[in-house]
Amino acid sequence: GPRSNLQNQKKQSNFPNKSRNSDSLARRERIKSQRLSLPIASVKERLIEEVKTHDILIIVGETGSGKTTQLPQFLFNAGFCRDGKAIGITQPRRVAAVTVAKRVAEECGVELGQKVGYSIRFDDKTSSSTRIKYMTDGLLLREALLDPYLSRYSVIIVDEAHERTVHTDVLLGLLKNVQNVRSNSMKDHVNTDDKKSKNRTVQEKGTGAQCTSFLKQGHGRKFPPLKLIIMSASLDARVFSEYFGGARAVHIEGRQHHVDILYALHPVQDYLDATLVTIFQIHLEEAPGDILVFLTGQEEIESIEGLVQEQLHKLPEANRKLSTVPIFSSLPSEQQMRVFMPASPGHRKVILATNIAETSVTIPGIKYVIDPGFVKARSYDPVKGMESLIIIPTSKAQALQRSGRAGREGPGKCFRLYPEHEFEKLEDSTKPEIKRCNLSNVILQLKALGVDDIIGFDFMEKPSRAAIIKSLEHLFLLGALTDDCKLSEPVGHQMARLPLDPIYSKALILASQFNCLEEMLITVAMLSVESIFYTPREKLDEARTAAKCFSSPDGDHLTLVNVYRAVDGLLEKRKMEFGNEKSLKGKNEKFLRKWCKENFINGRSLRHARDIHSQIRGHVEQMGLRISSCGDDVLQFRRCLAASFFLNAALKQPEGTYRY
Ligand code: ADP
Ligand code: MG
């Protein structure tokens, strides 16, 4: 009866995780009210209507207004995923795809990988039930190789389009075409069925007509039209609108409080030093509120993290309530979510971020921004055929985005670590990446998608002719292209299937022919991560001695193989000793951490490399490449290296000059 029912309930609520349950209930309530207070919530119905009536829509909205997390949910609830179709949202950055997917899964109250998931290179958290899928722009390009009409998707949202990554630019060109083909296939369909909606389709389209089509007109297949949404944080929607034949653009009003901008009086000598001083100045003198610092990469972030800790110990106990949280793209994903957690009570949080935090992820609680004014960017010299990462001044647009992060929840302050007159000298906006990167990878993918005429491709912004020709030349030298510039069979096609730099792909394909793919897989994995060896300045000699144990007279690549195999050997031995129980996983990790520390190996990089190794191994197995080891006969392996990395060859000048 009702009585026993009541007792049952009572018993259950006495269960030890009662408090966790009510915690999570409170959390859900909090999330719900946070969502309702986002600027985008008040225009929900209007947005859904806009998407229904326009096949291409450009949405411009201030960072943090809720575009990335909310719009896909609105569309899902409005029925855009009928017939098992999915909404795909592309992000230029892996971190954004992962953290946003986790957040949205939580908002929907579902397990990550079910209704809401993400997919990035080397990490796929989706299933057949995934309907809201966050992914990198590069990954969607890869999907297009297997599914040229992107038939699984009813809506594609290209997010953070203002970043103008090379993948975004190429994707926009591709999507323009796919959409054109898909709505044409539908038009014929509609023609016979429903005159009214045909008229509508024609009216709205009118955009893709002038673009040259490389996709065959759907082979007579019928596709539901593809909705294309382009989202950007930059106020200038014009470039996108023009590219899509005058497509409709809507603006979402944000909420921005006043931000005081403070400049350095004089140019600073060392911006890291100035950053450190400013962090403590804020910490000791300013009202409560978290600090966001923009740095250029992992190394700077880790070095500032160390310096802050060092300084803290010199302060009186009462002033030590400052915690640092890093965020950058190669940070393991379980640590990336830490930036969203509040600091312990009474503590001030300092977030040390790359330009990920500029527009891609919005972190709550920020009141102070420190902007040294630099960013790491790709740069390509088509004459030398060399690509490198360089540190350059931000653009004005980036500086404005960065300072804006201080005024999301209330008035804030932004400390620009350069003099005011320097600001005037900055470029207005960042040059699209396609104008300053190596195009080999992109060209390989376009060729695989059937785009033969690269120079004639409808790019939003054309890369320089010189850069295209240099990259075609590289691909030709690597054997990926035939004399008449088509993808070669099988090498070119195989290379296009691997999500790697064409040089690495070539090395793997060659190695499988010369019986050393095992070694090459390890090499490519180890080369894909940040430095494996860890050499702290204060223990230089010890670190060098440790590194000698692994060093190979046959070169750095085999040295890396030695490190990898040493770890494999140790784990194998432990498996023999202790078996293969699940409970050992944690212990093994602890053991590995200790071993790495003793041997001056960067544990994080090594773990990352092991991860990548298993992923690439999966790819080459799928392609049917033969995996075997050359054992001690490393000559074959070195030949394969030379035959694929020859573009990086240099000639050493005579003895002692260390010049190439
Ligand atoms: P936009 O895409 O317009 O910049 P988002 O949809 O990314 O905005 O963010 C909307 C809100 O969701 C912001 O207030 C942000 O702080 C919050 N948010 C996003 N991701 C997370 C997360 N992982 N944890 C907590 N809050 C989050
Ligand atoms: Mg966003």
C-alpha cells in the first residue's frame, strides 16, 4: 500500500549518495536558470523561424551569448533531426568541441556519446544515436571523403567562422557545393509533389547557382535539403554573406559591461615577466574576481604556472589564496574541464589560456584580463616550402575580443601589456590561415573529393598561386599525384585516407612495403606530440645522462623508438607479473609516472603518443597495410625515412660551424 511505498522511498533516500543526488538536482536547477538567462534564449523562436525559412543563415553574436551550446538544442527540439538525421557543429579547436559537447550533454541530462557527442581526430565519442555532434572542421572534411553529400546531416553549423582556419575556408567551399546539389536533387522531387514548396525552395536558394559544381548532380539520388548555418563572433558578416550570394545575416545582441582598458606606459622587455607582475598586482590590490591570461602556448603556460607557485611561497600565508588553471589544446581532456569549476572558497582563480579562450570557450567568473598582445600563428614560406609556428602581435579584433572577456558578468578591467600607441599599429583583423599555411594536406583532400582544378576552386579567399604550386609540387614529389595532377593509385588515395601530414602518411605507406611499419608507427606517433624529453634547467646534466640510455647511433627517430619500446617492455613485464586485471590500470599509470620522472621523460607527451599510436594503428589496419618489424636491420627503416622526409633535408656545412 501507499505506506510501504513511502518507507521504501525513505530507505532509498538514506542511501549514502543522497547528498550527491540533491547536489546534482541543485546543479540541474542552476544550469536551467543559467540557460534561460542567456541572451540567445530570448530570441529562440525567432531563430528557429529564420532557420526554417532560410537554407543559409549567418548568425553573428557576441561571445558567451549561447550560440554554440544552445542553438543545436533549439533545432533538435524543433524537429530538425527527424528521420535519424543529425545536426553537425564544427569548431576550429579540439578543446572547444570536447568541452562544449560535455556541457551540452549535461544540459540535456544525457550521457556523453549518446544523443550528444563529439568527434575529433584520434578521439570519437559518438554512437548511432548521436543527433547533436560537435566536431572539428577538419574532421567534417574527412567525413566528406566517405559521404560526399554529408547525407547523415540535416543541419551543419560552421561555428567560429571568423577564425578563418584553413579547414573552415575549405569546408565553406565544399558545403556551398553540397548544398547546391542537395537542394537541386530535392527541387526535381518537389516539382512533381508539391508546387507550393517548390516556389519557396527556388526563392531561398538563388545562391549556389553560380558556383561550379564538382559533385555529380547527386546521381539522381534524392536528398533532403541541407540547412547551413554560419556562426561568427565578429560583427562583420559581410564576407560570409557575399560569398553565399547575399545570404541572410542575423545579429544576437549580447550583454557587455564596461571594461576599463589599461595600457603599459612603456614597451615591456619581457612580456612573461610583465605578466607575472600584473597577476600579483591584481591579486594583491584588486577586488575579488578571476583573472584570464592570454599566452601563446603550452610552454609559456607551464612556465608562468611554475613562476606563480614560486612567488606565492614567498608571500605571507594570508595572501596565498590564488590557484592557477591551465587550458590549451594538448591538455588531456579530463583536465580541460577544470577551468569551468569555481576556485575553492576565498581563492582567486588565474586561468592561463591560449587564444582558445578568446571566443571558442567562455569561462564564467572572469573580471580581469591580462593581454600581453601576442599569439602563435602558422606561417608558410612558399619559396622555401617551409611552414613554421611563429609568435606575432594580435590583431585589433583579437585585442577587443580578449578585453571583452572581462565584462561578461559585470564591469571589468583589461591590462594590455603594451603602450597605447602600439594598439593603433595592429592589423585590423587576422589574415585568413589559408593565406599563410602549407596547403599540401588541403589539396590532397580536395583531390580526393574530386576537385581536380585547385586553382579554379571557389575559395572564399584564394591562396596565393605560388603556395598552391609549391604544395602540388611537394605532393608530386611524394608520389601522391600523377603526371597529369590526379591522385595516384594506390599511394595518393592511401595518403588521403590517413589523417596525417602527407609526409607522415608517405612514411607509413613505404614502411609497410619495407617491413618496418611497426617502427614507423611509433616514430610518427612520437613525432606527433610535444617534446618527449624533459630537460629542466636546474638538472641539465642528470637529464642528459638519462637521455643517453635511449640514444641510438642511427638517429633521433630510433632514439624515440627506443623510449617507446622501453615503456612497452616494462608494461609487458608487469602484465606477466601481475596479470591483466582492470584494477592494475591505475597502478600502472602511477608506476609509469614515476618511471618517466626518473628518466626525464615528459609523461604527458608519452601518454598522448601511446594514444595516437593506437589510433593510427587502427587506421593502417583498416587500410590493410602489413604491420611488421625490421628488428635490428634498421637500414630499411632509415631508407624509408629518407624517402619520405627528404623535403626536410639539409646539408651540413664543414666541421664545427653548426650551420646547414
Ligand atoms: P557562444 O557560443 O555564444 O560564445 P556558448 O554557447 O559557448 O556561447 O556559452 C554559453 C554559456 O555557457 C556561457 O555562459 C558559458 O560560460 C557557459 N558554458 C559553456 N561551456 C561550459 C562548461 N563546460 N561549463 C560551464 N559553463 C559553460
Ligand atoms: Mg561559441
